[in-house]
Amino acid sequence: MVAIKYTEQHQMFRQSLRKFYEKEVVPYYKKWEEEMNVPRSVWKKFGSQGFLCPWIPEKYGGSGLGFEYSVIAIEEMARADVGIPFGLHSDVVVPYIHLIGNEEQKQKWLPGCASGDILTAVAMTEPSTGSDLAAIQTTAVKDGSDYIINGQKVFITNGLNADIVIVACKTGNDEKRHRNLSLIVVDADTPGFEKSAPLKKMGRHLDGTVELFFEDCRVPQENLLGEEGKGFYYLMQNLQQERIVAALGSLLAAEKMYNEALTYAKERKAFGRRISSFQANSFKLVEMATEIEIARTFIESLINDHLDGKQISVSKVSMAKWWTSEMANRVAYHSLQLFGGYGYMEEYPISKHYRNVRVDTIFAGSTEIMKTIIAKELGL
């Protein structure tokens, strides 16, 4: 395995991103967090620079670049120490439209997705249905040339600002439940579609996480993505890339926290010595460094295979997702411990990281579900 190979063009893209974050995001980030919202103008600026969905083909308004550019975008966001759901839009939701949408749908939505004029979300989770997607109860019933949607979704990231939402709906009554799901695109201004106020969460305050409500929401059947009844298959297919992105995010968070803890431990003194010189602390830093290196090696191998168009095993992606997110939480715990009482103070970034990383073991497939998937792959 070799590390991701970056060219001069990649580095130019990275430097442009870095300057964007330093100028357009970092100075205002604290204020946005307090308001729990990112101005739409920021999304449009991000899109105008070619940073949103850089992989979208040029004929649909994108730059036609590879997934490695998305990796760079995720890395630079972590470096800037900010959290905006650019990656969810670019690398989780919009790929559904590109991969399974018809030509008319691509022409209609992809250019706006690349420019920032159209923001997206995907709605799967329901109040009584989380990981068991086949048990979704939100219904879409045909009526003339439309679907009438009724139901509720919860914990929908970027739902607050989304102009279109890909909604997983029950469209059939097959005994094999996974054959009943379909994906339907719903415009935010459709009558019968309502959003809640942003949900108050432990962390990640700029994710625009909301509940969605559908009451006799009438949507044209032409908004169906792919084939009716194949929604479960599409979700499982696209979750592979989503989980690679999630694992990468956990890795970058772990690296950030570790580096902060390492710097602090070398500077902070107790009993006349740097706290990093105490064996208990030095061993803990060594353990964190080792686990982070293992995670980066594993995740970069998955990314390289993905870039080469290879079929990546579900087991490996699930392993990367659960282990890296759990590792990031271990790093969060031990890093904050090294900061002592200061780590509990809001003015120190580790306090924010500690809260934010907790959800990594839950979203995009919980640790328990990842282990269940791997167990099935092993024939257990």
C-alpha cells in the first residue's frame, strides 16, 4: 500500500482551500456556531471556487475531478478546525443523483449542487426506525402522476438549509421488506413538507440537524430516483463511500486532538517536569500515535482502492468505520485527560472535539451495526 499520490494540481487545490477557510470561514466560525447556522452566501462562495462536488462532470457544472479532491477538502476542513456539512452534501447526498438519477434529473439538480444554489440532505432515520432501514414507515402512495408522502424523519443533517431532500419512503408491501423502499426527491417548498427548528445537540452545532414532517405532501412521480422498490439497494450501495468519508473524518479528528495534546504535554509542567516526561503520559501518547498511524494506513488503502475503481469489501469498510470512530473517542478521552481541568474549559478546542467526536460511533452506521455486518460477512 502506498499513500495517496498528490500532484502539483492537487497541491494548488489544497492551497486554494486553505486560503478560503482562513479568509471566509475561520474569522466568523464562532459567531455561526452561536447562531447554529452557516450563511447561504458561504455555501455559494465555496461552490463558486469549485470546492463543492468537484467530482461532478463538467457538463453538469462540476470540474470533473477525482474523489481525491473530496479527500483534500475534508482534510483541509479538519486542519482549519471547523465543521460545516460540505462533505455530507458533496460526497454523501449528491452522489445519489449522479449515480442513479436519469439525465433530466442530473441536468435539473447537479449544476445547482455544484454551485451552492441547491443544498441537499438525505432522510432515512425515523423516530422509531434507525439502523433497520427496511422498517421505514414513511409512505409514498401513487395518486395520478404524483406520490403523496406521509411520515416523519429525524436527525437529518443539513436538513435545515436543504433545498431538496432525498427521502426514503415505503412504496410497496412485499413480504421481503427491503423491496418496499424507494428514494424520492422532495423540494423544500413543497406544500405538506415542514422542517423543525434546529435540534439542540451535544456537539456539531452547524450541521443544521432537524426533524422533517410530511403530511399529504404531493410530489411528482418524475422525482423518483432510480427504480421503485430498489431504494434499499441504492442506500446500501452508497453507504460504502459515506462510511469511508465518516472513517476519514474520525481519523482527522483523532489526529487533531492528538497533536493538540502532544503540544500541551510538552509545554505543561508539574512537579518541575514536563507532563509528557511521566511514563504514564508518554505511554498514552505513544499508544495514541500508534493507533492513529494504523488507522491512516488502513483508510488510505481503502481510498486508493476506491480511486482505482476497485470493489471494496463491505467488511473492510465496516471495520474502518467502527474501529476508527471508537479510536477517535479513545483519543478524545485521553487527550482531554492530559489537559486536566483546562480540557473542561470551552476556551480549549479539546472540549469541543470531545463533544463532537462522540456521535462518530453512531452516525453512518453505529459500531454495533458495523460489527453485525462484519459478523454476517464472516458467516457467523
